[in-house]
Amino acid sequence: MFPPLASGQLGQALLPGEPMPGSRILRVMVWNIFKQQRANWLSVLQGFGKDAQLVLLQEAQTTPELVRFATSHYLAADQVPALIFPQHPSGVMTLSAAHPVYCCPLREREPLLRLAKSALVTVYPIHNCQQLMVVNIHAVNFSLGIDVYSKQLNPIGEQIRNHSGPVIMAGDFNAWSRQRMLALYRFAERMGLGEVRFVDDQRRRAFGRPLDFVFYRDMNVCEASVLVTEASDHNPLLVELEPTPGRGRAPGGTENRRYRDLGSQHMGVYISNTVAGFKMVDCRQT
């Protein structure tokens, strides 16, 4: 589905603040990768993720194989660990072909199992002086009612409301009940987000309801498909989106400067590691 970018476009040394490479159409892969516990997960990433400008992973463990893939194909890998395993933390991870100008980690604890779920808000410069907000989320799973589920969405909503450009919000929303689906759709409506529809809908389901979603604002959906695979207990979502021209532009780069200022305030809560000359930002809250 994703045609290759021009030679050298993906993985070239873009300076911080430079826009996402490639055409106006953004190629996005969304996948709960099941902690890389099944065979062939790497071949799926190599076959379908390497030509996307954005890869939003849930349950991603920082294993050497995944780090090697990220360093080979992306400029930035930002993770919010939800579970701290002895060797490799697991949580949401966003791989991107440009440096983020803003990064906000969020975590919410499962009320019953006391395990954390994570989300990550990043902002990237794109064409026409626009700023793209990307929300990568793994929603809480085991809870009575929707109080904690809605609580996890609230700070995300605050981030979206304060952003004037295009938005992508995607991930594993664990929307397995009618209450959760209603809460999610009401949230999307309040935020002015549309839902990406899949014609041949092979998304992972629980109790007949899909778990993985892609929502968007100020963008047009060019193409959307679901890749059927045994490499995880979830099927990857492959989406192509085009930002709406002229919407959410920041005159004189003011929004870019604003996010740089905000980002500098948050840098103290990140742990940065350099792996083979590639900076991975571990958005671990102190």
C-alpha cells in the first residue's frame, strides 16, 4: 500500500524543526505489536512500516531488534513505558521521519490490576508551516464502568483543544463495551475528530467491537486498509492522510516556537539514550 519514498528521503539527517519528508500525503501505520512475542513481527514492520512517515506502536518492547529497525528507518523513536520489564520496557512508541518539536508522556493505572497504560502526544512540523499533533494511545483495559477510561482521555483532550493544526489520534482503545464505545465517540465528537473507516474491516475485536481506531482532524483520508497477519494478536492499520491546505497555519512560525518552548519545559522528565548515533527519547515520567 505504501509506495517507497524517493531515495534517501526517509532517514536523512533532518535538523530539528524541519518538516516531515515526502509528499503532502502522510503514511501512517498503527499496530499493537503484542510485545513482539510472535514470529514474523519484524518482517511485517520491514514490509509495511519502513515506508511510513509515522509508525504508532502499542505494547512495544525496546528489544535490540526493534531498536535496530528504528535506527535504520526513522529519525526519532519516542516511548512512554507502561510496564518496566527487567531488560526491555514496554509501552506506546512512536517512530517518526522527523524530529518532534513537542513531546508529552501520559500514563494511567489500571484500577483492578494496578498495571499502567500509556499514551504519548507528539507534534511535528509538516508542509505549509503547519504543525501535526499525533496521539498514540493504549487505553486502560480492565475497569468497572468508564470513569478511569474517561479519565485517561481527559488530558489528551486538553492537548487537542490547545492545538490549532491537524491531528491524528490512534491506537488500541480497548473499546470492547457499549459504554466505552459511547465514551470514545463522544470524546471524538467534542474534539472535532473524524473516524477512519475500513471497507474490509479486519480489525481485532472483543465482544464484537473493534479495539483499534484512527481518528483525525483537518485532514482528508486518501486510503485505509487493515493488514491481516499472525504476527500479533492485533492486525496493523495502514492509513494515508492528507492535511487540509491552509488549516491551522501558524503565521511566522509562532506555533513552532510555542511548542519548542513547551518542549524545553518538559525535557527534564525524559531520559535520552544514544544508540548507534540515533537518539531514542524514553518519555519516562519522574
